[in-house]
Amino acid sequence: MATFLKNKTISVIFLSLASMVALGWTLKQDDETNYIKLDKAALKKDSIASVMAFKNVYKVLMSPRCVNCHPKGDVPLQGDDSHLHVMAPKRGLDGKGVYAMKCTNCHQPKNTPGQHTPPGNPDWHLPPADMKMVFEGRTAHELAKQLVDPAQNGNKNIKKLKEHADDALVLAGWNPGEGRTLPPMSHAEFKKEWLTWLNNGAYAPAK
Ligand code: HEC
Ligand code: HEC
């Protein structure tokens, strides 16, 4: 009787553990396929059109106006040569700087007139420390994969990604302040390529 109870207890514990693991696994699977699942019906799946569009998207993402805020380290970049930001302001947990060195000390809601003055935006900051959204140094293949991964893109599904084309900080790239070059195509062209890439299956180039 004692042995029977013991065995029963063990199998109950075992079964509960097993179902917890299985549940965890299912949730994780759901999470990872989030973006595909939500939008499967809307996707046209044309890998050639998708990859061609991403190659143009990539040119914009890697332009100084975008990469300067998507650095691999914790210091933003500056200038058309993407050098490390003078005085090295740090990302901080929320991307808004640390201690007395907050981005908004210098970056006002609007561009400051003149050469070599801080560009402005009410929400000027880097992606947060736990979701760095690095563009610097990424190949087109790596970046395309990263952009649609909810664990790396701030939990964006395809709808949110599409909307991000009109995000205020993205638009800021086309209003960079005096003396800075514009991204290599207009915002309208960028948006068209971005949507073409996503609508056709968000395929990653081979390299
Ligand atoms: C002032 C800094 C800043 C600039 C400039 C900037 N970004 Fe960002 N970007 C951010 C921040 C902060 C986030 C995270 C906030 C969010 O997800 O809404 C982000 C998120 C993103 C994302 C979503 C994240 C992902 O991995 O899918 C994309 C796409 C993006 N930016 C594209 C661009 C493009 C394109 C440009 C240039 C035209 C640009 N960014 C310029 C700060 C910036
Ligand atoms: C002490 C003032 C100061 C602080 C603090 C500061 N910046 Fe700047 N930032 C500037 C100035 C000035 C420029 C323009 C430099 C130039 O054009 O030579 C600039 C330029 C930039 C650029 C380049 C924009 C472009 O399009 O090339 C980025 C990106 C940037 N800052 C991000 C940040 C972020 C993010 C923070 C907070 C973590 C921050 N800055 C904090 C003064 C500051």
C-alpha cells in the first residue's frame, strides 16, 4: 500500500511536470511564430519580390540617419561617418541616457538651428538596454531575420512593423537638421519597399 501511494505520488508529480513543460513549450512556440500566425492569410509569399524590396530597405537602415541610433555599443553615433557621439552619452536602461546625461538635455523637441547642433524630436532616445535593436554591422540577411523576430524587435507583429514606417523617429531621418545628408531614397519610396518586403513574406536575402 505504501509503495503504491509512493508510486502514485511520483507519477502525479511527474505528470504535472511533464504538462508544465509541454505548456511552456506551446506558449514559446506561439510566441515565436506570432508574426507569421497573425498574418498568414494576408501574406502573398513572393520571395523574389520580398528579397528585392529588402535590399532597398537595407540601404536606408544602414544610412547614418538610422544606424546612428541603432549602434552595437551603448553610445550613439554621430555624423555621416557614424563616429562615436562626442562626450559619449550612454544608452541607460530606458535608452534615454544616464544620471545627469539625458538625451533631452541637448536634444530638444525640434531641430536646433545651425550646423553641428543637436537634431530634435520630443521622444529622442536609443532603443532600451534589454532590446537594443542593433543595425550597425549587421548583414542584410541578419537584419531581415532580426527585424521580424518578436524577441528582438520589441514584440512587434507584422501590423506593428508596417505601422513603424511612420514612426516619429523614423520620420526624423528625413528631417535631420542642417548639414546632414538624407537617407538614399524618399520616405515614400522607403515605405513602399518596406511594405513590399513585409507583404510578400518578409524573406531574408541569402547574405
Ligand atoms: C533618435 C534615435 C532614432 C533614430 C534617429 C532612428 N531610430 Fe529606429 N528606433 C529607435 C528606438 C528608440 C526604437 C525602439 C522603439 C520602438 O520600437 O518603438 C526604434 C525602433 C526601430 C524599428 C523597430 C525595431 C525593429 O527591430 O523592428 C525600426 C524598424 C526602426 N527603428 C527603423 C528606423 C529607421 C528606418 C530609421 C531611419 C530612417 C530609424 N529607425 C532612426 C530610435 C531611433
Ligand atoms: C551634451 C549634449 C548632448 C547629449 C547629452 C546627447 N547628445 Fe546627441 N548630439 C548632440 C549634438 C551637439 C549633436 C550634433 C553633432 C554634430 O552634428 O556634429 C548630436 C547628435 C546626435 C546623433 C546624430 C544624429 C544624426 O542624424 O546623425 C544621435 C543619433 C544622437 N545625438 C543621439 C543621442 C542620444 C541617444 C543621446 C542620449 C543617450 C544623446 N544623443 C545625448 C548633443 C548631445
